[in-house]
Amino acid sequence: MHEVEKGRWPRRMMQTDDLNLKSQRPLPPLNALRAFDALARCGSLRAAAIELGVVPGAVRQQLASLEEHFGFALLDREAGRVTLNPAGRRLADAVGVAFAIVSRAAEEISSSGSTVRLRLGVPMPMASAWLMPHLATLQSAVSGLEVDIIPVAVNQSLTDMPEIDALIVGGEYRPLPDIAATAFMDDRFGPVLTVGQPSPGLTPPDLADMTALVARTVPYLWDDWFRESGNAPVRFRKRIEVDDLTLALSAARSGLGVTIAPAASIETDLASGALEAPFGFVSRPTGYRFCCRIADRDRKPIAALRNWLLAEGRRQEGKLPSAAV
């Protein structure tokens, strides 16, 4: 019988593997990476030393050994201050993500057979109007999984938030190459305002006589809607800018004007009659997507949450009006 069939590698194959392993660049020292990560997060040697429970000199020594390992500088040193240079910032991003992945994996292993907790970033309007009302369905459908909803800005990404496991994003989001994105529900958006505020027979050109409520985090939504709905842009009588979409929707509920919003972010407002969408909604091509790091894509909790979102997204089809423009 051949040696492989007996469960043993041939001697020549073992030698080749050994050679490949020896030719690989050794990994940086773990303690040095920990010190580097602490500096990147804390912003100073003193703060990093306090977090690690060592003196600043020990942190300096670890950082020097890390630079010696790579053979080039990762830090700028000036007037006693230490800051990351471009190479250091790039490494800091990778190290932060790597430590977060290891931490989450260790948490899952230690809690094997019990509840697993995931941190899911969701834009605040969608979190409150769509996800929270559906959370009970998730808990009953996926046993052993608890999801912490972390409100995030619509322009944030997983690269900005290593502590987040996954992210729900709208159609305007462009995932980076190291992110796995799965579309699970239509992203429809359109103008919304207080019920009874518009006159009967309101048409898109009539928007020119109204006050536009513009969220600074998504200032392009009005331009996108005019373009994608096929309506000519108008010059609003007045524009009021607010910090984010949550405030824009609050202003619209108060009758201050008309804003533009994703349908999923105002699902409860439409159902209760607090707001209405006089022109219906138009769809973005990409839709809402569930984003995770490619390294996390096959983790069971991530896959379970993704599958639930896909199923829930299918159930939502047809519940809200399409374009009526």
C-alpha cells in the first residue's frame, strides 16, 4: 500500500513542506504587536503603557523591536511624541482587525454550547424602525445567538470599527475588497412628510414650494432621487440642514418640511400614519446588504444572521409602495 494511503506523508513531500515553512517570513513578536496596537488605539506611549500595565520604556522597547523586525520605521518621533506614519497606520488597521477576529473566535470557543453574541452595526433610523421590531423574530428563529445592535453613521465602514462583527448598509455604501457583502432586501427611498401637509394632487414640481430637510450624512439623497425617479430637479423655497437622517425625520414629523428617506427607516411611521410618501419609492440597484469581513464569512453565527436577514428580506417584498412618480 502507498505511504499516503497508510496515513503517512512520503519523505520527499515532508521535506518540501519543511522547506516552504522555513522560507516564510516569521511573524512579528506578539508582545510587540500588542504594544503597537495599544499605541494606535490609545494615541500615546503613556496611555498605552497604562493599558498594558507596564512602564512607557517597555512600550518603547517593544515598538523598536517591531520596527527592527520589519526593517523600516512605523513611527514618527518628534519632540518626545510618537505618532504612526503611513506604513504604521496601515499595519495598525490590519493588527486591530486581526486581534478583534482572534478575540471573537476565542469568545465563541469559550462559549461553545452556550449563547454567542454578535455586534451588528446598523444605521440608527433603520435600527429603530426596521430591525428592532423584527428582533424577536430573529431570537426565535436562531437559538443561541444574541445580537447587540450598535448604531452607526451611514458613512462608517467595518474598517473604521474593528470591534463590530458585521454591518448592515444601504445602497449608497461601497464595500472594500476585503468585505463580503450580501444583498438581502430592496433599498427604496423617496420624499416623506407629515400626513395631510401636502395639498391633494401634489406633484414633484410642487416640491419647489416646500422646505427641504437635508441630512448632512447623506446630502446626496435628494439628487439621487431626482435622477433615479426620472424627475427634473427643483430649487426648494428653503433648505434646512441637520446632522443626520434621524433628526431630518424628526423634523419632518414635526411638519417642518419634506425630507428624503429609505422606506425601511420609516416603516413604523408609514404604518402609524405619522408620515406619508406622496410619490412612493424608487429602488437602488444594490439594495440593503449584510457586510462582514471575508475572514468571518463562514463563522456559524455570521452565517446564521445572514440567512435570517435573507429570509426576512424576502418576506418584506411587496409590503411598501414602489414608485408612483
